[in-house]
Amino acid sequence: MNNMSPLSRGLINRLQHLLTTNPRTPSAPFILVRSFSTESLIDGSEIQVPQSRIIEAKSGVMTPNSKRTGIIAVKCGMSALWDKWGARIPTTVLWIDDNIVSQVKTVEKEGFFALQIGCGQKKEKHLTKPEVGHFRAQGVELKRKLKEFPVTEDALLPVGTSIGVRHFVPGQYVDITGITKGKGFQGGMKRWGFKGMPASHGASLSHRSIGSTGQRYSWQGVTRSVFKGKKMPGRMGGQQRTLKNAWLYKIDPARNLMWVKGQVPGAQGNFVFIKDSIYRKPDISLLPFPTYLAPEDEDTTTLEPLIADLGEEDPFMMAD
């Protein structure tokens, strides 16, 4: 017994204690199974497994601390609309291509609340095996683009819930994130707006040059010729940018189209991510929460477009 390791002696003592337990307790083999199973603690008590959260698709009341999910759209191009006073409004057309909830993330499992939104359609042969397995595990159709949006607990939606263009209302402000157009390697004048060298006297074949980039000197014991971050020629575009406070002018529920005032980052056909504006928060009493849930008998083909209310006075008319 003295030649045994402390671990072995501890196991034997544990077995002896279990074999001499109270006769009113369950039999020893049953205790052994419970005590050394992966679903029990060292004292024989079972681990409390939290029950799965039940999420229902029902309308609720939005609070100032609530955070709704965003949606994925496809940039269709630029368009021009005219308001009732004849003023031209340059807009960007966005198409909401069959957005559904493809995964729900909760605090019990992932440690936070979020909704994964899927957009578009894609064939199985164009997806990787892990992607196909993810969609099959969630029980949803194959999607072309996925995006995760953090939400609050009261804004959760069950898997398979469809999210359309009426998730937003005309007149509100949204933030739109996309990848800008790639320009390739460009010079300092195009990339940073430098004015260039003189166009007449004093410049020889260096009209678009950026000029001096620094001098050799010592700074904090380090000899430098050019500081880090100096604006110089390089690769331009192809970066993620967010257009903040974009005004939503019009939506078309029949075609799942929305018109946003101004230019949206990205090329035609690119995916963009839209969510409620952070700085110019919309009126929570007007937003559908957690999203717009269409009635079962609703015919979307007969719905008329919705336009933002501009008021009774022309906002483009200057006051006297």
C-alpha cells in the first residue's frame, strides 16, 4: 500500500467508501456509474444542464436599449427620383435578396446574443463542405452571403424567419457598410489629393510627383529618413467603409427594393450591410420590432411603394 501513488490510494479510498455506504441509498454499481460519469460531479450530484431557450417570432415593444438586427442588400446602382415639389433626389437602389435568419447565438452557448443573416441563393457545388454542413445543421436553404449582427435578448428571432425591406421605414436614417471600389496602385495626387509640381517652369517630367518625403534626422535616438504613415503612392480602394446617417427615401415591398439618398460604398452588384443608424437614432415607436412579421394572407405583389413624409413645406426652398 505504501508503494502506491497518492492518486491510486485516493481511488481505493473512494471505492471503499462507496461500497460501505448506507443501505437505503442506491446500490454500489449505480453509485459508481453516477460518480464517475461525465455528467456528474465528484460528490455524485448531477450537473444542472441549462434548458434550451425557446425563441418565438412575435411582435414586441422596442425600448431605448433594444438593438435590432441588420440586413444584407445588393447594390443595384444609382437612380434619380423627384419629390412632389419637383426637386431631384439622387439615390442608390438596394435590393434585399431573400434574407432569412440562418443561426441564433445566445449567451448560454456562445456567450453573447447575435443573429446570423443569410442572403441570396447558391448551389451546393459552389459551397465548401463545412458551409454545406452548417446550413444542413440549421435546417435552412443554402445561402450566398452570411453576416452576423449583434442584437439584444428581446430582439432574437427563430431560425428561418424571413426579413424583408419593411424591416426599415421610409424617413429613417441607416448606416450602410460595404467594400469600396478597388483603384489599384495610384499616385499621390489621385490617392491623397496632392496638387503636384508646377505645370510650367521649374519642373521637368515630375508634374505629378509628390515632392519631398522628409529628411534624415534623429528623433528620440532613432535615425529616420521617412516617418511611418507618410502619405505616398500605393494601393487605393478595396477597403471596408461605412456610410453613416444615410436617409431612406423610399421602399418597394413588392420587389424588395429600397432607395437611399446619396452614394453607397462599393461597386454595382456588391453586398452591403444595413442597420439602424447609431448617431441619428430613428423613432422606436415607428420601427417594427424585432422585425416586420407579415400576415399569412398578405399578397405582397399588390403592395404599393412607401415614400418618406416630407411635410407640407418644401425643404429645399430657402426662407425669405
